[in-house]
Amino acid sequence: MPVLVMKFGGTSVATLDRIRRAAKRVGVEVAKGYDVIVIVSAMSGETNKLVGFVNETSPLFDAREYDAVVSSGENVTAGLMALTLQEMDIPARSWQGWQVPVRTTSAHSAARIEEIPNDNINAKFAEGMRVAVVAGFQGISPEGRITTLGRGGSDTTAVAFAAAFNAERCDIYTDVDGVYTTDPRVSAKARKLDKIAFEEMLELASLGAKVLQTRSVELAMRYNVKLRVLSSFGEQSDDAGTLVCDEEEIMENRPVSGIAFSREEAKMTLVSVADRPGIAAAIFGPLSDAGVNVDMIIQNIAEAGRTDMTFSCPNDQVLRAEKALSEAKERGEINYKELIADKDVAKISAVGIGMRSQSGVAAKMFKTLSAEGINIKVIATSEIKISVLIDRKYMELAVQALHDAFELEKD
Amino acid sequence: MPVLVMKFGGTSVATLDRIRRAAKRVGVEVAKGYDVIVIVSAMSGETNKLVGFVNETSPLFDAREYDAVVSSGENVTAGLMALTLQEMDIPARSWQGWQVPVRTTSAHSAARIEEIPNDNINAKFAEGMRVAVVAGFQGISPEGRITTLGRGGSDTTAVAFAAAFNAERCDIYTDVDGVYTTDPRVSAKARKLDKIAFEEMLELASLGAKVLQTRSVELAMRYNVKLRVLSSFGEQSDDAGTLVCDEEEIMENRPVSGIAFSREEAKMTLVSVADRPGIAAAIFGPLSDAGVNVDMIIQNIAEAGRTDMTFSCPNDQVLRAEKALSEAKERGEINYKELIADKDVAKISAVGIGMRSQSGVAAKMFKTLSAEGINIKVIATSEIKISVLIDRKYMELAVQALHDAFELEKD
């Protein structure tokens, strides 16, 4: 029988009642003839509670013990989901990561899945079991210890199972009903997309549209797993939600598919840095060591032999960045006149695979912002994305104006 | 290095603060030179919460899924205890049942431990690890699924590890500071025993003094594990609490070591049963099938060919017993005139290995009760125990009188 993977996130299994509602959705797919692999997260709030226990016990915790503790939430949901399905007369059983086994690297708390043998579960399917419920987010290291994949890792578990079992589709049930052209809270004209390309989803995920864990999208792209994002609370049909798929499956060819934004950005400028070969490494090495996630970088030649270096990073990492840079200055590794931090900026990005073949997208974006009187502070581009930093107070206006300019409300 | 097993129950690990206090006790033993195996229960309340989830999800649950769900509480405590010990610079790590592995039968929710290989943990001790923290109450079946040992099973886990590692002693930390001559809430003269024989402890445990799980005492007796019960909240010394040990290690030779009682008993009498070979089986077979725990049984010949049959059982099983017996009567398997249930009785027992060699214990017990005007309804005896059923209203009086008569307050 064809295999379907269905993943339910924390809010979709937050109570016994919601587990029952999720189980009913599984029952619908079983009735259609699918053998189903259900991947579950912990009941919402549980993982945070356990992480809190660990942090309070040991601020610099042993990641192996952290994993042993926090993985328990998924085990509870897996057992309860199997029991719920059995109550509906659907043959089901639960698997914990080590029972499958989901083999991962030893990088505790950020492990990568290396192999998922499918013989155990397939043998049970052959015996008449219809649903395998698997605890998401966890695996087992070569040393036989429990690992976890990092927050949101259940998405990655789901895609990895879909690849290992050659599933027809991987449905990610969550609390939103799909991927939108932009955040509906910012623009009332936001439209749900029926389809989006893997590459676009990757840009949107890393830009802060936290619908799917980035790694799950990368994995789906590599193994060409059809990935669907849909709501646990809405209608259930084969074309609900948004399908994340190969770009060849997308007929429409717009230059821009969506407008993403990130509110909590900061722009930092090192004024009058002594320019010399290796200066970028001397600046960004210490920042990386300090755990600062540098995003956009631009360099201006201000005067002969001196340069201004500007970069962006999340707002809450500004203090860390300032400390790392002033220490590097004290050690004599870099030399600059002044460090200016602008903590009132936002990042706006237009994303679309159509940009590859259509020109004029950047020009249209800049013209639209200019017409609204919005000053652009930094520009960065990739093959399918154009990002700008602007004053935060113009963020909503910019999103709405760009959404209109690229006619994203139209189907 | 010599090995010590230390087990901490649910109230001893109820909060992070209590886990820290328990860890300090472990640290004291490590400083003395022991390699320590710590067995932990779930934080108190957790197992009940999980059992509640299972019961609400599926009243007639699949015990394999029940086990997968409820075992998670111990895993959390094991990880947190290992982290706490590491914070104290004590090399420690956690093991879940399947990691050791604790091999059990497949009798889910009531599994028996069959084997505990000690090579994994001993290899870590050899590398310098000082504390192995093991999740109690759980194991793995021959089919590779998680099993649990039944409520209170962590005591059994502790004793089984003590046997497998040839431990010097197995310390059970709980919320009472030892085994008493009787319940201090009933008699202010109750005295803590320094030592008690395995056989006596078995009788006390099954009589409702819920200090230790019965199976853990049986196991300790079979493998001659020195078992100590002591409080997590009191002083820590080598002779704190009560040592449960072989009777040969006990010098004092009293006829009676303790007075146990059980408040929630019922006495049931089948009046004028047609007497014939096999009648006892015809009565007690259906009761056993109905899950009634019959304790004492006595049979009186009332008239030729008829007999009265009396038995005791827990108060809350009376309805179930009545239903099973009336159904057996309808099926024509048994015949009786009347079924009388007396739900206002209590059981009092005098327990002591000294009874074996000293006569007159029963006579003294009956005389004492008689002097207080207490009528005895049923008597049952074993080699080291005399039990009587009396009206419940006299229970406290009887316990106090017997405690005095056998001079149990004297050291």
C-alpha cells in the first residue's frame, strides 16, 4: 500500500482532545488506503518545561543528558496517539527513535539523521498494522545514546521518514493553514499560496517565516519529497494548505512569490577601518566566535586606505557584537574610529524563483519604496531574493506597498 | 571499588531542589570511595498524571503503549540527577532501562526482571565514572518494547541492580525514616526498628505497611541483598533507618517484632453452603476470575452436609465479590442460603520470626484483646504471623493494647 507521512506539531497535540482530532485525520487517510507514518511532537509546553528543568539544574549542561531529558515529551505523545488510534479500531503502535532506529550523528542537541532503516516498520505494515506512530525530534547516536535534532526537528524527522519509505507525500499539520504571500497580520491582502518551490521556501524559512524548519526543506529538496503544510484545525482535503515542491511542478511564473520581513534587525557600522587584505576575516572571525549571526555585509571605500564596514545581525546580539569587536580592537587585530549601532531597522525581502528569468524586479522594488518616501539603508541580493534594510517604522508600509506593486493578491 | 545502590522515591526527587539534596547524599557515599548506582523514580505526581492521560485516552488500554508512556517520568529524573551530579564535579551519566539493558519478561505493566548485564556500567566505572543513574521501574522485553514493573517497581529495580553488581548494600531513600513496630499515627509508643528480617518485612509489606514493594523484599531475600530503608530528609549515617536482612544477623529474639493492621477490610460469609468435594474451588475460582483478592478463609461445619464459608477481602471489592458469587449461584455452580457482608472490620496482625521458637504468642494476643472486651471474628495464622479480624471501631485500641502487651516500645 502507498505510504503517507503525517506530522503533527505541538499545538496540534496539545491536549487529549486535540490528539483525538489529529487521529481522526489519520483515520481519513487510512480509509483511503494509505499505510500512514505519523510523526508527533511533544504536547505544547512540555518541551519548554523540560528545557527549563535542565537549564535550572545545569546552565552549562551535558548535551547528552539534555537530550535524554527533553526527548521524553515526544515519547508520551507517541504512546497516547497510538492508543487513540487503537480506540478507533485502527491497528497502530508507537516507536521511539531508538526503536526504529533513527540513526543520527553524535552531535547532541543538533544531531543530523544519517539513516532510517525501514525494515521494522515495513514488517509491521505487512502484518496488517496501518499506522506507525513515531516520536519526532529524536534519534540514537553510534554510541547508543539518545540524540535530538534541535528545536523544530520533528519536521526534519517527518521528511526523513518520507524519503526512507518513499512516501507519496509528507503532510505537516500545524497551526497555520499554509504559506502566505506575506504575513496576514501585516497585510490584509496576503494570499495563501497553493504551491511554492523548495528554493523559495528555504529563503522564506531562513527569513523568519517560521512555518518549517530550514533543514526539513533542504532534505525535502534533496530527496524530492512532496511536502505539504496545512492546518490541523481547518478542512481536510487533498489540495488544502500549501504544497512545497520542485519548481518544475509550478506552472505560474511570477517574478515574486512573497514578501518576507524580519522586525528584530540591527545595522552596525564600523567607521573608518584600516583597509588591508584579511580585514574582513579579522572582523567577522571574532563575531562568529561570539555566536553573532551576521546576515548582510556591505563595504564602502570612504577614503584612501580606509573603509566603512556595515553588517546586520539580530537586535538581541548587538551587545555581544560590540563586546567582540572592542576586544578585537584592544588586541590590535582591527582598528576603527567608531562603531555605530542602529537598532531601529527592519529587513524586507522579495522572494521568487521567477526573478531568475525576469529582469527589472530590483528596480521595481526600489522605485516602489522610493515612491513611499522610504529610504533604503542596505541592499543585498541573491539569485531569487532581494533584501533591503529600512527604518523599522516603515516596515508595515513597505510590505503593503510591495505586496501591491507585485500584485500578489491576485491568484 | 565497592558498589553501593541508592534508590530515591518520588517524594525524594519531587523538585529540582530535592534532586540536589539527594545528589548531595550520593556525593557523601562517593567521597567514601563507593561507585554508586542511583535508581530514581519519577518526580512525584508525574506518573499519576501520565496514568491519567492513558486512562482517559483508552480505558482498556494496550499495556505496551501504557508502558511506553508512563516510563517517561523516570527518564526525566535520571537525566536531571546525572546533570546535578555533574554540576558537583562527580562523573555521572544516566541510563534508561533499554540502554543497560534491564531485560524483563513481556508481561507489560507487571513485568519481571530476568537479567541485568553489568558490563556496560562496569566498563564506565573502570573509565572513572563514579555514579550510574538508572531510570527505575522500567525494562525492555524480548520483543524490544519498553516494559514497566508495576507501581513501586523502582524498589525492585534497585534490589535487582544490587544483586547484579554484588553491591555492599541497597539503600532505599523514602519519606519515612524506617520500619516501625507499628504505625506511629496509631500508637505514640511506636519505635523504629534498627533491623528486621526479610520474612518479617514480607509479612508487613503484604499487610499494608507500604514501605517497600513486596517483590523487592522477595528478591533481596533470594539474593541476600542487604536492604536499608531510610529517610531522604533525616540524618545521613551508616546506621540510619532500618536494615532489612537475613534473620541470622538479628541478635534480639523477640516473639513479636511489630503490629500491622489494615483498616479497609470486609468479612463475607456464605451461609449454609451445600458441602461437597470441590466446593471451595467452585467458590473461590469465580472470585479470583473477578479480581477479588481473598485474604483469610475459614470454614465451619454448621449442620450435616452444609457448611458456612467465611472469607475476607478489601472493602472496595465487596460489590465485585457479591456479583461474582450470585452469578455462580445462577449458573448452578454453587448453592447457598444467604450472603452476609460485614464491611466494618479491620485486620490486626502480630508479626515476628521469634514466634517460631517461642510458644504462647497466640494465647497472649487473644487474652490481651479479650481483656479489652474486643471480640475476635476470624483468626488466621502462619509460621511468623497471627492475624485476627475485629470490629473496625476497636482497631486503634487493639493496636495499642498489643503494642503494650508485647513490650514493643522497649529497645
